[in-house]
Amino acid sequence: MKNIRMKLARVEKDLSQEQLAQLVGVSRQTIGLIELGKYNPSLSLCVAICKALSKTLNDLFWEE
């Protein structure tokens, strides 16, 4: 399942995939794969992404 919420939060912060990747210490490809739903990030990476985007885990990663 694509992570549209993460992509929208990244765009709202005016960050490219590369910029977000640098903030959380992963490659741009990793961010792209998470947004496409083709990579399941670790909890620590999820937390780092949430902090970088000023969102909660529920905001970005909880399926409703």
C-alpha cells in the first residue's frame, strides 16, 4: 500500500526525497520505496521520519 500521507507531509514541508533522506540518514531510494509501499521501514526509521516531518506515527504509518 502506497504511503500517500508520508509523501504529502514531505511536500508540505517543502522537502525533496533526497533532503528527507539526508535528515533521517538513509538513501533517497529508501524514501522513494517507502512512499511506494515497497519497503517496510524499521520502527526507529519511522520515528525519525515522523520527527523530521513534525508528524506522529499515527499520522503517517497507521492504516485505518
